[in-house]
Amino acid sequence: MITELRRYRIKPDRLESWLAFFLEAAREHDQHGIRVEYAGVDRETNTFVWLRSFEDEADRVARKEAFYGADWWVEREAFVMDHVIEYDVTFLDAAVIRDGGEVSAAPWPAEGEPAGSHADGSPDGWVRSARATFVPIRETRPAPG
């Protein structure tokens, strides 16, 4: 399983409408088979954090293409992104999961392509920031990208 940890800094006067939109968006994610696992707010910084999960990297790419290509998103993208100051995404390979009612270890290392190995594009009107994180290449896993 792959999970995206997503962090959005929301404009101070826009948090209420962001939350209303996100509830609708979470339901729309369900329509595309994307599991929204959690969402919460750090009130001090107006930071909205949420997690969504996919079976593997191929599933992540396919489901996100369907979601972001759908009329529902295209009609709302400019409105919702106007709420956001900045956002970042961390891609996680599952290590411990809840399977039914029990917590158990996930297969490690995860099989298949690493989480986030297919770069995501920026929303309309956005660019990647100049900040970057660099990590050494691991011999057991291919380099992202």
C-alpha cells in the first residue's frame, strides 16, 4: 500500500470554505476508488493535513489521472487552489497496516515501484518550488523519477 501525506497551508480567511469543499472532495475520491484515510487541521498555522492511500504506484497513477481528469475536478480546481498558500506531498510505503481489526506488518520492502516514483504535475497556475530534498540512491530500490 502507498499513502500520500499531504500538507496544505490555507489562507486564514478561507479555512471554513476549504473544509466544506474537502468533505465533498473526499466523497468524490471514494467514487474513484481512492481511500481518504484521515484529515485534520493545525489551527495555529491554518495547516490542513490529510492522507490518501492506493494499492501500489500503478494504482496511484491511474486513479489520480482519472480523478484530476474528471469534470468534477476540472470545474473546481481554480476555486479550491485559490484557498492554498502552498502545499507539499510525502509519498510513503506502508510498513504497518490495519487489516480488518488487527494491526500487522506490511510486506517490507514493498514490492513494485517505490511510492511517488512517477512525478506528479503541478495544478494549473502552479510551479514546483525551488526547495528540494535529496536522498542517496539505495541499491535495493530504483531512484525515483
